[in-house]
Amino acid sequence: MNERSTPGTERSLMGTEDSDPDAGWLATVMHVAFFVLLCSSLTRYLIVHPGARSTPWVVALAALLSLLYVLGPVLGPRRTPAPGGRTAGPVTWLAAVMGTWLTLVLLAPSFGWCAVPLFYTGLRSLRTRSAILLVSLITACVVAAQVKLRLRFGFDPNLMFAPPAVAAVATAVFVYSQRQADRLRTVITDLVRTRRELAATERREGTLAERQRLSMEIHDTLAQGLSSQQMLLQAADRLWDTDPQAARRHIRTAESIAELNLAEARRFVHGLAPADLADGAGLDDALRSLVEREASDTLRIHFHQDGVPVTVLPERVRSALLRIAQGALANIREHADARSAALTLTYLDDQVVLDIADDGHGFDPADTPGGVRGHGLPAMRVRARRLGGTLTVESAPGEGTVLSAAIPLTSAV
């Protein structure tokens, strides 16, 4: 953790109990301890020095110190930190408390026992460096008062070194605790900010993924269906006068395609499987249905299945391969000018492979970066990649095209 994570070294430590509920009990203990020590010191003074001339002053100063302490951290308004880390109010109040206490110690050294609660008050009221200076001053006054009080008994090392040691330990523990709390707050703030950024990123990624899903679904269903309907209606228009029966067949086919597209649109909007895979239909049957619909007088399509079919092929694998087949046949019909095409579904031990071949005019995959053209092939690659698979395209001008999609069964299950 770097220095920026330890702001406690430069800011005031006052108001800790406002931000840390667990600090409330510590403040309560210190307040109670202060009044207990103040009362015991006053009682001792009255017992040891009955009738002393300074007694009225000691009693008055003890009462004033008690009143100042109560009005400051207990009943006084809570502090709102200024840009400098503190306000003039707490410093003025603390100066009055310390001045009253120092006067009491000069008159009655036994009041030096109140130093420990005052350590805590100074540490939480000032910045760390200023608080350490104040603690040093308080400790020096306590040592001086105790040495003056006990001087008649000879030199006592405990009076010289015990108070500074206690003050050092108390200050070190308090400052360490505050810095740890500051580091923890910084970490929590960073975690909250990171969680919000992650949530925003996930929302953006989810939106983009949904857009991509819809674009692929629209391309593989609605766009292809509309293209087929357009060609069928154009053919029907040309044959309307010369061959009404053929024109009507084209219109009925266009109507069936429109009905299927409507069902597909409703299903992909709700994130459901393609209509051909509804009610648990197998991939083989769905591909056969697709071939029957797409075949025409100008394009013969054959379907062949090799290997032992997988008993339970995941729905997302079936959907992806069916969409890839739809996109490939759409490209063949619109771009390849092919007379025939073949779909081969092969079940291997570790993967399922779908090959789509045509005898069209082909193209050079190197003509565009990555060997993709239009929207169809990129969408097919995305579908295969999402399942850990690959999509390869082999083609050359005048030699037809072979598209192969391989999905590993181990990553798809």
C-alpha cells in the first residue's frame, strides 16, 4: 500500500467515531476514564492537602476542566472537517482544555494521571505530527510534575522513563490503528468503484452481445427469408401470364417462407431455439427440413450424415450448426451461382463437423482480411468460436467453395 493509501499521516484524526461505529465504545471508555481519574485526583488532593490555600483554585480549575471536556467532545456540535483537515473550533477548545489541565498539574501534580485520556483527545483532534508534539509536551509536564513531587525521596528512574514509554506505546498503537483503518477504507472504496465499473462493463458487453445475437439471427432468418420471397415473387410475376400454375406455386412457397420467418422472429426475440429445432427435434432432421426448403429447380441440395449421432447434442451446438447451414446456403443461393450443393454432418469421437460444398464460381478468400466477406461468414465464425470451434473456408475462383464448421464435443457439453 503506497503513501496515498495512508491519508491519516496528513489529516486530522478527529471524528473517527463518526465514520467508524466501532470507535464509539473506545471514545466512551476514554471519557469515563477521564472523569474517574479527574475525580480521584481531586479527592486525593483534598485528602492530602486539607485546608491548603490553593484548594479553591484547584477545585475551580477541576470544575472548569470538567465543564470544558463535557462541552467539547460530548455535548458540543460535531465537527465538519475543513479543506485543511481541521477547524479552528476544536483547536481552540483543545487549547483551553490543555491550558486548564497544565495549570492544575502545576498546582497539584496528581492530576497528571489524566494524561492518558488527554493523549487520546489530542490524537483524535489534531493531525498526527501536531498530535505527537502535543503528547510529547504532556509527557514532559507529567514527568516534571512527578519528579518535583517525589524529589525528596531521591532519584526514581520510573518517574523519568515510564511516562514517556507509556505515551510512546499509546501513541504508536493509536496511530497504527488509524492508518490501518485508513488503508481499509481506501481498499473498500477501490473495491466499490471497481465493482461499479465491472457492472457497467458487463452491462455494455451484454448489450453488445445481444446486438450481435440479434444481427446474426436477423441475417440468418429474416434477411434470407425476405431475399427468398423476393426472388420467388419476381419469378411468379414473370410467369403469371405464361404459366399461372408455376406462378401460384412460387407464391405459395413465398407464403410458407414468410410464415416460417414469422415463427423464427418470435423465437429469437425470446432467445429460443430455431423453429426447426422446436420440441426437441434432432439436428439431422432440422438439416433435412432446411435442405428441402432451400432446394429448387435451379439449385439441387443433398444432405448426408456420417458417424454415430450423439445421443444428447447440446441445444446451443444444434442451434449454431443449423444457423451456419442457413447462412451458408443463403450465400450459395445469392452469390455462388451454383447448380448443386451438399451438406454433410459428421459425428466424430471428439467433435461434430458440418461441411457445406457447392459447385459455384467460388472466390478468393485472400481478397479480404481474414478471408471473410459480407456479414454471413463473420457471423458463422463467431458462432463457431463461441463454442470453442473453428470455421474454415476453402475456395478459389471457378472451383466452387467448401465451408467446414467443427465444434468439439468436450467443450460444448
